[in-house]
Amino acid sequence: MIVVNDEPVPATPIKATSGGPLRRLYNWLMLAAQGPHALWVVALVAFAESSFFPIPPDPLLVPMILARPQRAWRYAGVCTVSSVIGGIAGYAIGYFLYATFGHWVVETYGLQRAFASFQATFAVWGAWIICLKGLTPIPYKLVTIASGMAHFDFGTFLIASIVARGGRFFVTAALLRRYGEPIRAWIERSLLLTVVILIAAIGVGMLAIGFLG
């Protein structure tokens, strides 16, 4: 029996296993996400992952939604807000502190090559690449720090972050709420394509409304 937001939920408990520090941290977070403070844990992870933390919130978010599908929108909303606020922190790191803390983050996680590649693509695509990269499983901290370092327009960065992170978490919530555990493996394989198609459809719809109006 586990507890999510003070409510017991039957589930197979996750046992801590041996391994390196990162594996032990991951196991601890998964156990914490089954406890009464699960929402705070996933919010903290979503915030930290956008600027410096190595573990994304998705492994915590998915079992929480499966345990309480009626709260899927709440969980997705908390993840979105926390991730965007964390993204602002990441942007500030890139803008003000790249030579010290930002450079350390990139090197610590071995993201030098990915960072350079993102910078080159970022120079061409701007906000679009922020949206697309924010939907993928790649470290979002790479996106936020690089955006700050490039002094990319903050308002545009904020909107792109909301679209990207909200799209990712709310589509995950919608699919899990509707289909439950059977859709879990498919989400892990195909979430990016699903969210891109959804955002493209919304964009086409808005253009059509503007044209017809």
C-alpha cells in the first residue's frame, strides 16, 4: 500500500537497490513519490531538472497519475509550473553565471557536444527549437542555460517553455488518464511525435481562425 496525497493506493512497492549515488538518489525519489508528500517531491524535481538536476520528473509523474488518474490535470499543472519556474532559473544561470555555474553544469553531465549542437541549431530556429527540445527527453537544462547564454528574448523563451513543458506533461496526463497502464510503454516511445502533432494542429487551427476572421 502506498500513499499519494494522504490517500492509500494499492501498488507494488519499489525497493531501494544497490548502485552508484545517482541510482540511489533515483530510488529514494521513487520511494518519496509514493509517500504523502509526493506532489511536493515531483514539483521540486520538475523545478530542479530544468536548471541543474539530472533526473527528469516523468518517472515520478507517470506512476502518480496511474495511481490517481482523477488528479492527472493537477499533477501535470504542478509539473508544468514548476518546470517553467526552474527554466527561468536555468535561463538566469546561462545569462549571468555561465562562466562559473553554467559551465560546470554542462561539463558535469557531459553535455558539451550536445550544448554546442543546440547552440548552432538555436541560432537558426530560435523559439521553435526551444519548443521541440522542451518536448523531448533530452536534458531541458541544456535548453534553458543555452537560451540565457544567448540572451534570447525572455518573453519568447517563457512562452516557448510553457508550450513545450505544458504540452509534454498534459499530453502524458491525458493519455494515462484515458488509457491507464496499457498506454505507458507507448508513451515512452512515441510521446514526442504525439505532442508535436497536437501543437501543430493547434497552430494550424489558430492560423485558420485568424485567416477566416
